[in-house]
Amino acid sequence: MNSTFFRSLPGNIFSGFVVSLIALPLSLGLAIASGVPPIAGVLASITGGIVVSFFGGSHLTITGAGNGLVLVILSAVTILGEGNLYEGYLYTLAAIICSGVLLFVFGVFRLGGLSNFFPSSVLQGMLAAIGIGIFTKQFFPMIGVIDVKGSIVDLILHIPSSILNIFSYRTFDELFPIIIGVISLVIMMVHPKIRNKYVKLIPAPMWIVVFAVALNYYYQGVLGVPFMKEDLLIKLPKNIFTELPRPNFGKIASSEFILIVFSITFVVSIETLLSIKAVDKLDPLKRRSNISKDLKAIGLANIISGFIGGLNVVTVIARSSVNVNNRGSNRAANFFHAFFLLLFIILFQKQISRIALPALAAILVFTGYKLAAPKNIIKSFKIGKEQGIIFLITLVFTLYTNLILGVFFGILATFLIHVIINKNLFLFTRNVLKPNVLMYEEEATGNYYISVKNFCSFLNINKLKNKLNQIPLEKHVIIDFSLCRFVDHTVMEELSDYNENIKRQGGSLEIIGLDFYVAQTGHPFALRKMPPVTKLGQKENPYLTKRQKDLDKLSTHLSWDYLPEGSSNLVKELDTFLYFKTKIINYKYNQIKSKNNTISFFDLSYSEGVFIAKDDQKTSFLLLYLKKKIPVFALDKEELFSNIYKLAGYKDINIKKYPDFSKHFFLRGEKRREIISFFQNEVVFFFESHPYYYVESNGDTLLIKQKNRLASAQEIKRMIAFGKELQSLLSKN
Amino acid sequence: MKEAKKFSCILMGFAFSPKVKVNVLEALRLSNYMKAKLILFHVGEKTKIKEESIDKIIKESEEIPPSISIKWEEGTPTKTLLTACKTYNVDLLLLGALQRENALNFYIGSIARKLTRKAPCSVLLLINLIEEKNIWEHIVVNALKNKLTVQTIETSFNIANVLSSKKITLVEEISQEKVTPVEDEKSLLEALAEKETLKKKSAIYSKDILEKIPNKIKDKLQIKIQNIFGKRGYSIGHYAKVVRADLLVMSIARNKSLFPLFSFSKDLEYILLELPTNVLILKYKKE
């Protein structure tokens, strides 16, 4: 413990307090919604907060009872209890303990990466299904109806009739719960829009609790009439510390039990990992969470929570972000959130049991709605029709069957859609297990270069992520997809997340080699596939990539023209350069050129030799059109003379006056004398003082090339600056 | 200590495919450069037309190796070629191969793979040939540290010299297993430091080997040592493709002891499935 820890302690205590204000009603509500005693939720949050703050590997996350588990636990309680809810609860506790062991093992073996194998639209669909589940299940308690049963689909169909039913209510007793529920819901909806800082200080769920408890006191204390039917109030055990329930391991070998253990483990790990990822993005200190360590801690917390009768512990995103917003800065906040919860249930047990269920249900209806909000599915469809379909398939199957099957069908649908889009099953089956990512540090610049081949989708994204993880975040990373035939939405989204992270740390990420790929929509996360070979260079791609948009911006900046589509009208001109002597030029694309046609940048696709025409290479070039004739020459780094082997007959021209220049550059050309007289003072100084490029002259045009690959947006800017300077220098002489 | 390889007898197995001309021309060129005798070997019936077309190709070529002989034999391709390698005491077997196998030409490809695995001599698989001139500009060598590395590197330099290549890259793969897995900032720093040490070690090792290579060979070449991060034995093919190498040199121990055979042949299988460029597989006989 160092001094910063103590200095930040008051801040963390405060933040932990604010979080506990949300955690209390949510934990109670989630437990009720899950069909277990309300206290189980609070116990989970207390255990989670204490255990994970000591053993966890993340910094700002809050752990406790989470909304993702509601459906799984509720079905576990009903299935295992065979009608008896309390028996079901005891069996479920055993399942929670078993899943805790599994999670701990996941952490030990560093299996956190497993969550990468789920397509992001499937996860979205799953979350929406959970949201719909919570919404429908809690809708009835919110309007004071507690004895409804049936599947989620049945309940959804039941909603309209129960709303109509409200209008037949006559007595105040009947209407009262609805009024509390609706007012609570309104508080949830209105609170975020209120700017008053005193209102803001207390989170909406706590306002609802205060409102519900105050109303209760008013009725009983002032009016002296019973507040509400007993079954619409929270029941807490008389002494929570002596009445610990005993987990029942009696069904441990049954298939239902095992399926439930897996479902719980699956949802806990997914929810936890997604939350950690999201919270890391919010961290002002830009720390990286240790996922394996966190999983171990969560596993341990689940084991303990199960033994004392608590629900499962997960990392929760909403409470974590409240923690960040209140300037929590380390794990102490999570600890104090648990501490205050413990304090609340010891000190305010009586008050807590006065909270009306409709109020708690309203909080959950709101969270359920947010998870399932229609805008999520609209967003999915915007990324691509296929993503929307995957989303819907997962959603419907999860609602009609169960979570595991829903996710399974979602993954299956994603895979089939990928196969159909590519019209190629082999691409996937043949390459799925092969290492497809190569990474190395580019010597001259220190940039990390990553090349991905075959295909890159949710099936093998972990290989790419593994490599990305090893890069210090202040570096410049270039990902080249030109050897890759298909990139899916999950990968694009992951890369955009990574880009955000690396940007915050001062690094940057650029993607090259995707420009000619076909996207279905203009969304930055849309999947991209390589078009059939015969269409290359002719078909216009309506949706630009990030790099193309950068190029477009750059050309407006310079007031140049941008032509993203492929064309082959440069071929004759380029053939005059020695560089292309043995190469076949296919087409150029992504051209930006000045209005007066004196300078132009473009990507070029070409092949070396006839036999590998299919295996084309893509490289970026800059062309400078000069006003005056200059000698024909080729200038390269001394060590990279391989580019112009065709000139094997010519020797390196050494200029005696400039030994340094001659040492660093490899200069070749036929007319030795003319070349020497051209490379004088200013020209030599220019090349010596600028970064190396391959520069070739055909007499009136200069060809400039940086590397044997496409240039990234930053590199293009440097290239153009170099070209412009060189051009103005040469027109001066 | 084994010596660097010199190839004095080259056998080219040819079939009458559209690529026959380039393949034969390349065989002529290589054996001329290496001053090796060349055996052009066809498994199949000898007919007048076939004979004439081969003769025509040989006459067209400007390259004249010390000796050329054409053999025709019937039988199963793999068996016949393997026997031929033994009978004529061949050092290097040239095979035209397909870059990427699909279901249709899987059979043809599998012959090349089978031969590569079983051949008693080194094998050169040719995939992207150009009819025009010298294409052996850039050679990528697997410098993975093992008991064959020294010879592999020496042989590669000799070949680079003979083929007047311009550039040679020694690739060492930094294996993931040797480095702390990255989980947070602390482990990232640890991993980076470990990688740095590994890099330095491999640089020293490669430099030691380079010392032994005569300067007159080294001077003509641009030499690069490249560390890549990836799975051992797998990423080198990808690298060769990315840098557009013209030749990838790998070595394989024909050693009966279980371990090296196992670890090496796995790399080889991978390279064979997805030939990134022309691949030379050096085989050393059992000591």
C-alpha cells in the first residue's frame, strides 16, 4: 500500500457509497426476479465486492448480482425445484458453487479468450433476449400482479390483456401498486434528464427506494392504515447471519444440473469479460485489466456466495460506470460498495422490508427495456442485413428454447451466413485451425506490422487478438488484410475497440488492404469480402473504408480530386518505368491527384509474371510530372538495390563530390554524365535530408514508392509532402 | 559436423502440363548455374510428339548444363521417381507444384507432397516461375536454432551466390511459448524484455554463423536478420509471402530419433499445404 492509495481513499469511499445506493435496490430486485429470496442478491454483491477487490485483476469494476443471469437462475430454480421454489433455490446454490469452480479453472488456464469466439451480433441478440425476459417477467409485479406463470413468450402475449384489465380495477387497494410502479418507472426515465446536482447526487433507484419507504411510513405512521398486501413487500430473514441456507448438491449428476452450471458459467464469463472490456475504455489512468486474475477472483466469489446463500457474482457494467463517473480510482471503491451494502442490511433491515415490490419491479423493467431497446436491433441492421438476421435468430431461439441453445443457433447462423456470402465452405474449413497472423517489428520505423491471411472472423479472431495484446500501446500498428479474403463484423468491431484503446495511449492503428473489398453497407463495422477476381478493378465499391475516407479528406484538404474506383488508364505510362519492366499492371485505384495534374498518388495492383496473375500485389505509388526534362535514373537505398536488377548492366554511379550521398544511395542510369550533373548541391542535400524513398525518373516523370505494400494514411501524407517539395525544388533549378 | 550442400546431380520430374515449358527451362537454368548434371525424368509413355516437344524446349534455351539426359519410364509416379532418385544418386529433386491445393487438383498436389516427404535427397518445389530471367532475388531462410541451422544457412548463402541473388533474410521465429503471456501492463513489460533478450541471443547466434561465411559471398548480398512473432515453424511461410521472397529454404533432418522428426515434419506439412513461394527443402542423411 503506498501513499497514493491512502490519498485516493476518501474518493473511493465516496464512490463506493454512491454505487452501493444503486446496488441495494438492484440486488434486491434481481434476486426477486430470479425467484430467490431478495437477500440472496445483496449477499452476492457483498461477497463479490469484498473478494474481487482483494483478489481481482481489474481496477474500476464493480462486482455483484448481475442482470444477465436472471433468466438462467429463474429457469434453474423452476426446473431443479420441480415446483418448489425454495428447494430449487438450494439446488441452484450448488450450481452456482460448481460454476464458481469452473470459472476459477478458466482463470487458471487463461481461458478468458474463449469469449472471443462469440460473434458480436450473437451476443447482442442474447443480451436483447435477456432484456426482453427481464422486462416481461417484471412487468407484472410492477402493476401489482404476482401470480403469473408461463414461458416468456406466453407472458409477452399476456401483457396487452393485463393492461386492459387495469381499467376494470375499482378499489384503491387494487390501483395503489400500479400507481407506485408507474411513478417509479417515471422516476427511472426522468432522472437522467434532470440537471439539478442535488437530484443527481442520489441515483434513480435510490430515489425510488426512498419514495417507496417514505410512502410506507406515511401510511402506517401517519394514516395508521396497512400500506399494502404483505405479499407485495420484501421479505428478509430475521437474522441473516444465522439463517444461512444449505446448498443442496443432490442433483449434481443430472443432465439439467450440468446444463445449468454451464449456462451460468457461460453468462457470468461473457458478462464479466464484456464489462471489463467496456470499463477499461473508461479508465482515466488507462490501465489494462488482468482478465485471468479477475476470472479467478470471480470464481472464488461465486463459490463463497453460493455457500452463504447468495446469487452469482459477475462484473456489472452499469454500476462500474457509475463508479468511474464518481471518480473511483481503484479496487477500494468496489470494497466499500460491499461494505456499505453490509452496513445497510444490518442497520436498515426494517426499512428495507418496507420497500414495495412494484417499485423494485419498475427499476428492473427499465433496465430490461434498455437491454432490449429497439435501437439495438436497428443498429444491427444498419451494420448489415446479415447482422440483423443473426441478431433476430439468436433472440428468437433464446426466448423459445434456452440461452445456450439460442447462442448455439446464433453462432451456427453466423457461420452459415459467412459461408453463403463467400460461396465457399472450404475457405473456412481448411483454414480455421491454421495460424493466420504474422507480426513483426518493421526495422526502420519501429512500427508493428501485422499481416492476416485467408480469412479473419469470430472463428479465429483470438489469434489476431493475441498478437495485438503483445504490442505496447504507444506504438504505431499497421494491419494488412491484403492476403485475407474475408473479414467479418466481429473483427471490424474488435479492431475499432482496439483502435480506441491504442489512441488513448498515444499509439495508432491503421488498416490497409481492405479498400477493394466489397461491403454490404456503409457502416464502419460492416463485414468485408474480396470480390470475385474477374470483377477486380471494374466494380465500384459504394462503401469506403476508413483509409479511403482519410484519403478523401486529404484530397479535400489539398483541394485535389479523389477517384476511389479502379481504372487501367495509367498502364502505358507506367510501363516506361524500369520498375515495371517485369511486372504486369492490372489496375490503379484510390487515386488522388492535384487539379493541374502535376502530382498524383494511387494504389496499384500488379503481378510479377504471367503465371501468378491471380496472386496480385498491391503497392502505393506517387507520380510527379515535371516541367523540364531530367535524366533517366533510379535512386534507391544502397542496400535495397534489388528493385532494379534489370539494370544489372549498369553500375552504381558514385559521385566523388558527395561521398556520403553515394554511400547511402544506390544510383543507376545509362547516361552517367548527365546524371552526375543533375545530382548537385541542392538535389543531393534534399535526398540526404529526407526519408528514403525509391525514386525513379523516366525523363519527365518521377515515380516514388515507399515500401512494397500499401501505404497507411500517415505514410501517404509524408509521401505527398516529400513529392511536393521535390517537385518545387526541381522546377526551380 | 555436416558440410554445406552442393548439388551435383539434379533430377526434374516433368509432366506435360501447361507449365512444362517454364519448369524445364528453369531446370536447365538452375543446373547450368550450379554446374550440375541434369536428368529430365518423365513417368509415362515415350511418344514421338512428347520427345519432340521436350527437345524443342531444350534447343530454345540458352542455358547449357554440363550434361543433360532424358529418361522415360512407366509406373506409378511416386514410386518410379523415388527409385530414380536412388539409382542416379540424385542430390536435388525438382518438382513443379501447385500453390494452393483444391479438391480438383488435390491428387496431383499430393504426389508432390508425398515425394517431398519420402525423397532421399533435397527437394525444390517450384511454384511461381516467370519465363523471363532471373527470379531468385530474395531468399528467405529458416534460421530456427537447431543442429542443422549452420548448414542450412551456409547452403543458402552458396545458393544465393550461384543464383546471383540480391538479398537474403535469416528469419528467426520468436515462439510464443518462451515468453510470458501478456495479461496486463506488468506482464506486457516482462514479455517485451524477454523478447528483447531472445532477439539479442538469436542475433548473436546468427552473427556467429555469418562469420564463417566467406566475405566474397557476403559482400554481394544484402543480409537481414528478421525476428517474427508467431507459432514456431508456421509463420515463416506467411513471412516469405508477405515480403514476396523468391525462395524459402527449410531444412529437415532425416533422423530416426523421434523428437526432431516430429517437430520438424509438422512445419513442413504446413508449408507444403500452402506453398508460399518456391520452397527448397534441404535433407541431410542420417549420421
